[in-house]
Amino acid sequence: MRAAIFEGPEKIRVGEWPTPTCNENEILLKTSYCAICGTDVRTFFHGHKKVQPPAIIGHEISGTVVDTGKNVRCVSKGDSITLVTSVGCGLCKSCQKGFYNLCPDTKAIGYHYPGGFAEYVVIPESAVKQDACILLPENVSLLQGALIEPLSCAINGQNYLGIKSGDIVVIFGGGPIGFMHAMLAQAQGAEQVMMIDPNFERLQRFSKKFQNLLLIDPRSTDPVKEVKKLTSDFGADVIITSCPAKEAQLQALEMAAPRARISLFGGLPKDDSILAIDTNTIHYGEISLFGSFASNKNEYLQATNMISKRLINPDLFITEVIPLESIEEGIRKMRTGEVLKIVVELSE
């Protein structure tokens, strides 16, 4: 089969790779689309401790089931599906609660297991046991199905926050996940959604595809003062840091309203992840601070349902659909920010 083979930092080539087969407990998927994630971009440029070259990365996958093992009952040949990326050990307390993403031995498709930048993907037995397949409704296309994974991650982050009618929501970061957070907040009734990104020209350009967003340029104004001014000095009810920036996390606390909820959605570099914060701000303001990492099946189902009901339009996030041969160009475009989301097409 054709595959994009990651051979190390800034080395990816499209070539032949052995076509996989599934055993009696596995599923063989013919890949239709695989979207490029920010993690794929970082892996391409810097490598990833969970990816051992040569490897096939890519985890925002949709496709058609072409073969199943004799013990598989959850899907049938011809089904259009996407699949849950996180695969836990199945035995620990987190896994027993269904939080496979928080398993201390969590693995993932596109990292430990071969991913979606290839014509075929095997869904391993451990994932099948966790019922990792999500059937796509008839009104959700395979192209749209490739965006269920990132949307599920945004949903996982927002499920903690309880966004409701009247809330003022601030989002740091104008990438695809940042805009997904914005659309989700609006779908839940937020009164106003503000977005902050130092690449303000990009933020302005992509915001034209969406509606009713208030944009703040942190290069020309203090974001904390601006949010306070726009909220009559009250502050924001919800702040989501959808970017790997210390300054955003610090400013989130500074602009928080009483009883605000903050999501540290974007992780910081592991060698620079310690913040000095005034915990009295959290104590006296009764502020809730949450983390968020990946997602699980419940969030995938929520994402699928929102797309099916047209509460979220995934087409708005897709800038380009490219062939597998153009994957390196697509990854480099994602890094520069000249596109919002690129999806690789493997088959129709």
C-alpha cells in the first residue's frame, strides 16, 4: 500500500509499505481521510517519544471497514467509521472508569500503533475491546468524519466548564482547535466569545468564516485590561488556553471573573511547564482550574451527534484537501499558519 513513512525529524516520504491484515480480533480499515493535527506537525519537526521511526503517524481518521476478524461483532464490512485514538491497558482504575486517555500505560493509534497516513489501518485488538469504532450517520460524510477526533478533544475540555447562556468566554489561540472551542461555546449559549492570538492577521482572516467573534490583538493592547474593559471590570466567566503559552495561562487567571472556570487546554513544553501563580486569586475568587487531555468515546459520540444535527459545521475548518503525495507540504503549511486545517485524502 501507499503510505507516508515518518523516518525522523523533517523526514517523511511517500512510498510502499506492507499492506496490513487483521487477525480474528481486529478490524481492517480502508482509510478515506486523515486530517493533519498539530501533534503531527510537532512530530514531523521534532520527533515524538511515543513514535519510533520508521512509522506511520496520523490519528484523525475516517474510512470504510473492508475486513473483520471472526470474533468482531461491533462493525461490519462496508461500515463508514472513525475511531477513538486513545487505547488504555483495560485493567487500571482509569480504564475501568472509561478514561482510557488517562491510563498510565495509554497507547494511541498514530503513535504506538500505525496511523492514518496510509491506505489501510488495522484497528488493534485492544482498541476493538474498548469499542473504539464510531459509526458515521448517513448525513455525516467521510471527509467530515475526519474532524470528529479534534472536535471530541475540544468537547472533552469544555465538558468541565459548564458553559451556559450569558457566559463571557475568552479563548487564547486562533488555530483550528481554538475556533472549534469558539463554535462549541456559541452552541452552548455563550453571550460573547472573544479570541486572542498574537498572529492577529491569521486570526482576522479565518474568523471571517465564523460569526459573532470579538477579536483581541495582544500586540497592541493588554488582553487582561481589554477583557476587563469589555466586561465592565467583571472579567470572563470561562477562559480556555488553546495554545502552549505560559503568558496565556497567567493572563487567564488575571482576567477571570468570580467563580470563573479555566481550562488549561494547551500543554506547555515539558522542559518549561512550571508557573508561579498567586493561589489566593483562585481561593478568594472561587475559581475552578481544569486540565484536559485527548478524549474518549463519549466525547466522540457527542461530536458525531453535534455534526449530524448541524450544531457544528466541520466544513468551516477545512482549508484544503490534499493527496498523500503532498503531505510534507501540508504539514509545513500547517506550521506557518497559512491554513486552518488540512485533510489528506487517501481514497474517496
